[in-house]
Amino acid sequence: MRRHIGVCLGLSLSALISVVAFAQSDAVENGGPLSGPPPLNAPFSADATTTVMQRLNDGARVERKMTARYFRDAAGRVRVEQATSNGNLRITVFPNPAMNAGYWLDASSRHARVIARSIEDVAVGGGHDFAAPLGGVRFISFDRSPAAYLESIGPPVTDTLSDEALGSRQISGVETTGRRVTKVVHVGVLGNDKPIEIVDERWESPKLKLLIYSRFSNSSTGDIEYLLTNIRRLEPASALFEVPADYTVRTILSTSDPLLSLVPPQHRYAQSR
């Protein structure tokens, strides 16, 4: 399990959902705009919605929905605008695709605070990891590929029921290719008295090198669904990717950012060039 989970409330759910890895041996997965190397000449803007449906032990279901707006230009620069629980926007920009860091634009202090690209990838959706906010500094963390955790348990913990190529399909006006992997967690691996079926379905755009739709379903504990809509394949305005001139740049990550609860203290300093 990932060590950067920042809340005890999320441990039981993330443990069950994250136990199965969906490694692809012959293909490179496309994820969200901050996953993997930034592609060139693939500009776009889009709205992203990530919906988490949590199944509780008493049979009740809790749904949480997170929204964001993505921008990426032909040079691979990225901007993410995320809606927060208090109705504000949390804006991050990555003006240099060659760097592993960008800036959180803190409007309240007019500071641009350095933020690691990997931390933002966990927060914005579409990657291997996702953190759904519960409020304050509390999150539920999901991980699609916890290789180290699987190795610590020892094989075999799962069986592959099916691995299907789903062909091509238009989603949100974009041509995508799909794949669905279904696995089962053996009885007793997590104290479960019956097998747990986990289905991982993904639809990616080869041209945009971007995940357009995915659904990760755990028969025991919950589902997480991700969808891009309002996709525009146009070059966004250059100013969107720049730190405003009246902002002061801070090179050490601020402890006021709730996302820092997702990583241990020794990883809170972003590398810059």
C-alpha cells in the first residue's frame, strides 16, 4: 500500500481497492495530463470528472465527485483548475515540461509555491493513483499498480479472469481504444471470505496520448470512474501556463497545501533546475 495515504478513514477502502495491479507488458498507458512524459503537438482543453462510489460495511453507499479543468499546449505545458469544497479554484501550472515541478498559485497570499508534478498527478485524476478529498487534510487514496505491496504479500494473490481488447469507440467526440482487465482476489488474502472481483476498464486517445474514460470497480468496496468532456483540440492561450507577474515564487512547498498530507516529509521538496 502506498505510504503517502494521509488519513486513517481511507485505509480500509484503499487497502481493498489497491491490492490488484494491472500491469501492461506490451503497451504504455496514457493517463491524465500530468501522467508520464508530456507529449508534444497534442494541445487540448477539457473538463474532468472523477466519481468515487464507496461501499460501506453496513451496505450503505457514499458518492464523492471531484471536478477539474485541464489545459495543455503544443509544448507540453499544463494548467489544472480544480474546484474545492469551499467553492474556490485551486490552480496549478507547469510552465516547463522538462521540470518535475510546477507551481500552486495561492491567490490568498499571491505566492507561487513549488509543487511536485507527482503530487499533482495523484490529485487530479487519470493516473495510476488518485486521492479523493474527504475534507481538510483527509483523503481516500487509490492505487492501480502497487507492485511493491504485491511483492510483500507474495504470489499468487490474484488470478486474471479475462484481458480484453475492446476496439475503438468515440467518447466525448474523440476516437479512443479500450481495454478491460478482470481479476479476482483469492479468498483470505485480505481476510475476505469470498473472492473479490476487480475490473479495470480504460479508454485512451492515441492522438492526444490521454486517458478519456476509465472505470475501476471493486465488488467488495467501491468504484472509481473518470471521464473527460468538453474536449477542445485547440491551442490554449499562452498566459494560462505562466506565473502571474505580481506573484512571489516560493521554492519550498507550503505546509498550508492539504495535498502535502499525501506524501511523507522527506519527499516534500520538489526538484528544480
